[in-house]
Amino acid sequence: MDDSDGRFSSFPIIETERLTRAFGQTVAVNALSISIHAGEVFGFLGHNGAGKTTTVRLLNGVIAPTAGVARVFGLDPTTHGHRIRARTGVLTETPALDPRLTARDTLRYFAEIYGVPKQERRRRVDDLLAFFELSSRGDHKVGGFSKGMRQRLALARTLIHDPEIIFLDEPTSGLDPVAIRDVHRMIERLKQRGRTIFLCTHNLIEAERLCDRIAVMAQGRLLAVGDIHQLSSRLDRGHRVSVEVDAADLPRAMQLFLQTPPVVHAEAAANRLADRNGGAQLVLYGVSRRDVPRIIEAAMQDGLQLYRVQPEEPSLEDVYFALQEL
Amino acid sequence: MNWEAIWAIARKDVTVALRTRAVALPLALVPLVLMVGVPVLVGLISGMAARLEIAPADVDVLSRPMPPGFDARYAGLNDAQLGYIYFIVYLFAPMYLILPLMASAVVAADSFAGEKERRTLEALVYSPTTDRELLFAKILGAWIPGALVGLIGFALYVLVGNFMTWYVAQRIVLPNLLWILLAFWVGPAAAVLGLGVTVIASSRVNTFQEAYQIGSLIVLPLVLVVVGQAMGAFALSDGLVALFGLVLWGVAGGVFALAASTFRRTSLLARL
């Protein structure tokens, strides 16, 4: 499956071909074929057990595949895992930190492990503590940190060696809204700096907002991959148009639009603004933006007054649930 | 080998282990009790017995086969004085090995099972170290405290042992070749053995306490050596200690190889 769209570097920084990993009878990742380009924010969407974490482990050479191949930076993770890991940063789903170390010691420790040059270590640690607003707590033991602070420190640890690919496994799980906003801003800044981000999430809003492309996974299988428009184009039933008519015209409008192709379904929807103005909102399903002139024409021919016509793209949520049902 | 990463991991393991009460307490207390408390206590009793010219019950061991040259070297001393010197130099010697065994086992338990328990091992698994480098770093981090505690215990024992033998028999007896072999040849092997057993235990259990308890069982054979010697089954000599060291290095090497074969990133993650 060629899923690249030409907006990023032509060099695929991550490539997998029928990558498979089974644990006994359970196939955690099943024939996964994806291609990710440098500079992309790639969403890996799926609920628990979809195979997201196993894929991260496979791509970092931490576990070996049962079948198929992967290439990261052009290297095979099975044989060159340590060389790949030197250039990637992984924020795990439950990033545990040693409670006995201070924040500064934690970052210094990982800076040494990742071979950050000695003369740069101090500056890098100070910069990351400042970036994640932990400077004032730098010399405090991690054991006394809140969950949000720990998550920020874990993110700082992930970035200590300025990795080229950053794997974020549910980075906002369990965080409060302010911390979530900070993580999102950090991802956007990393993207601006040209970093490739592999974002595992089950948060649809997060994926829709941050990702250039999204892979939808279920039970280890890749259901679809593409940007939100490409994904939604696969979903005819997800397209819809909202129209506003006089409240008194609602039954007539319903009858008219149900007879107007390609409308497959119509239903009244609550809309306070329309109610206040004596109007009513109707949602027409199976209708995309290009069908709007036909809707208007049908209404004009019938003498039905329209106050508002708004095509709506299916959200990632629509796509996600539709794909899961396939 | 990525020495910078290896050294960073080993140094961190030692540092945080010393900050942990469950680890630091045995590291401090066991040498004090064994290397200071026991010789002082037995020395005080023997000193009183020597002055009163009473032979304590355990001096009965003197009727057993003595190490070569013992009688000639300490001619002129009474039974209580001879008994104390025999205790300090020979009878208690195997117990010294508890120090490196225990110290490396407790730090290894914290380093392997403890990290697993705290789930902090996962970040290391994603580090750019190979399996071999990660294992070597962890082992170095446990072996260094084991070997150091052994050497510190040896120094303490030489000081306290000489002080007490002077008090009891006006003799300086330590260090002799047997104790130098124990401290620099057998002790480091005991540290490897202790941590090797604990690494294997850590791969099968999930908590620091479980790993430490299993690892500590390795001291039981030492008690048998003490009992065997007290019962006259054999007498420790320089040659026997050197041979014992060789056997211990062999056993430690085997245990170490087994531990290394159980240490895989994949299996570590499966247990996290």
C-alpha cells in the first residue's frame, strides 16, 4: 500500500512490510504495511489491544517480529536495534521514573546513556527543565511530583538526546486539560523543528488535531491509513449536509429531501439558534459538498425556503467507528 | 561496548541503592555486626576467661586437627587465648564471605527486581544499549558494592580482630595469607555468585523482597563450612582457601552464564 502523499521528504524514515508479531495464539500485529516520511506527525489510532505498543517495540528493535520486515532509518530493528534507539525517543504509556532521583539527575543520567556530549549536557538539561516548566523543581526528588509533572519530566527525558523520531504512546493519558494543551503545543513545536512523530493514541480529537496522517488499527490489523480527508472519502455514509428551514416546513422538507438523491436518510437535529429564530435544523445523510447545488435546486423547485445550508465532513470519530464496524 | 552508558547505569544503580533504606541498612549493619560485633563480643568473653584461666566450652575445638604451624606459632598461650585466635583467624573466616554475597545480592535485587517492580526498567530497555551492555552495566552496579563491602569488612575485621587478639593474647594475627586470599580472591567470586543467583531469581519474581530473599539463600552453604570446620571435618588452610576460591569462581561463572542467558530485552518487557 503506497500511502505517502508527497508533502514530506521522499525518504521513508519508517517502513514496514507485512510486519507481524504473535504472542502464542494471539496476533498482536498482523501484516502491517506502512510508510512514514521524515517530518510527519503520524497518528496510530486504535483502542487498547489494537497493537500500538507492540508496533513501537518492533520498530525500536526491542522485540523481534514473527514475520515481515521493518526498516527504520533504513536499518533493520532486529539486527540494528541499538543504532536505531540512539536516534529515537520513546515515551511509554506509563512512563515510570525512579522516585529516588531528582528531576535534574534523571535527565543527566539519560543524557549520559544516550551519549549527549559532556559539554552540552548541562545546557540541554537546563533547557528541557525550563521548557517543561520544571526548573524550580529540578533538584527535587521525583517521588514528590504530581502525575502531570512526572509526565512532563518523562517527555523531557524522551527528548534529552534530540531524537529524530519520537514515539509517543498515549502521551496525554490521565493528564488534566492544561497539561494536555502543553503536550499538544510541544508536539506542534517538535513538528515545526522537522521531527518525525509517531503518535499512538485512542484520543480521536488529539489525532485529528495533530496528525498529518492517521493509521486506524484494530486487533493488530491496519484498517485504513491517510489524512482525515482521505479517510473520510472512504466513508460515503459519513458525509452530511445540515439545512435550516422554517419550523412549520419541517415535515415537508423531510419528505422532499428523502426523495432527492443521493440523500439516504434525514433527521431533525436540535439547534438552539435555529429554534430561537423559529427555524428547525435538518441533517441530510449521504450528501457531500458537491451535492449542495442539487439540494438547493430541489428546495427552490418546491418553493421551500432555506436559511442555511452547511456541508459537513465526517469527523475522525465517524470514520473511526465506521471502520471498526467494517 | 558503550562504556559511557555502562558506567552511567552502574553508577546510578549504586547511588540510588545507597539512598534506599531496605538496601543501605543491611549494607551497613551486616559488616558492623559480623566484622565488629562478633569479634568484640567473643573477645571480651575470651579475655575474661584468659585472665581467670578458664577454658570456655568452645575451646574444645582445639582438640580437632589444627591448621599447619598453628601450635608452633602460638606456643605459650593458654587454651582461652588459643581458642580466640583460632576463632578469629580460622573458624569465623567462612562467615566473612556473607558480606560480599549479601551486599551484591541486595543491590542486584534492587537493580533488577526493584527496577521491574517500579517499572523503571522500560526506559532502559528503549536505550541504545545492547542486551549485553545492559546486563554488564547492571552486574557491574551490583558487583562493585559487593566487592567494596567485602574489602571494607576485611579492613574492619583486621583492625578489630587485631585489637581484640591483643586484648586477649597480646598478639597481632591479621592479615595472614588465608585472609588476604579470602578478601581479594574468594570474596570477589562470592560477590559474582550472589548477584548471579539474584539475577536469575529476579527474572522469575516481581518484587525486590522476593528476589533478595531467594538470593540470600546462597549464604546457607557457608554456615555448613563453619559447622564442618567446628566439628573437625576439615581445617582451613591457605591452599584449601585458594582452591575454594577457584571452585567458587567456576560456580560463579556458571551461574553468571545462566543469568546472562535469561537476560533478554524481550523477556524483560513481557514481565513489565
